[in-house]
Amino acid sequence: MSRRGQITMSEDEIVDFIGQRRIVVLATVKSDGRPHLVPMWFVHDGPVIEVWSYSRSQKTLNLRRDPRATLLLETGAEYGELRGVSLECDVQILEAPEDVERIGLGLTQRYGSLSPSGLAADEQARAALRARAAKRVGLRFTPTRKITWDHRKLGGTY
């Protein structure tokens, strides 16, 4: 087996790794051809990742022009600890209020202090979420290619 084959993650390992990460780096292409990179909070369903963003943000403008992106999730400080997932994705821009609010709610649950039932029960918090969602779009990233590495699988031999 090649070194590449030795460090590749399985589908289950990919999903587990995504779930353990807090930040995804989003790469889009600007109109001048240069990459635009931004760290994002996210929610996911398996390898499909969703974020929200202002509808007039640079990343959203880039994705309206070219609905493809690459996402990077990684960790590790020493060579033998390096792990990562690079996802080349087709992107769908979600503009329906219910989709944007659903993503916002997911982000609030994942990164905030409110529980799913706490947010639903607190109409004031729900109204604040709706107000923020009104200026945003949802971005759904569906992987078309996955590149992974887990150097721990090499067992210290490089």
C-alpha cells in the first residue's frame, strides 16, 4: 500500500473528524482569480457542511459567480500528529428564510449557550435570530472530492 493509501481516512473517520472541529476554512475564488480564505463556524450532516453569511459578503458574491469552493479542516502540531480533510464542494446558496434560520439555530446550538429547547422556548431569542437571518444566506457545501490525511496511521515511521 502506498503512503497516501496508509494515511487516508475512511468515510466514518471523515464524519467523526468534521464533528470534532470547530472551525472550517472556506476558500472561494475572487473575480481577479485570487483565492479568498475565511474561517467559519459551521454545522454539518455527515460530510455536508452548512454555514451562514451576509448576503453581500465577499464569499457570497464569489459563490454567486462560481458555486464551487474548497473547505479545509485540520489539526496537529507535529508531523506525526497531522490530520486533515480537504473537501472540494459544489455550493448551493440557500435564501429561503426557513433554511437560513435553521442554519442559524444550528450554529447557536453548536457554539452558543442555548439548548435546542431553550431557544425554541425563548421567543425573544427566536426573534433576535430571525432578525440576524434576514440579512444572511445559507451556504450548503456538498463534497465532490475528499482528500484526507491522518499521519498518526504511520505509527511514527516517515
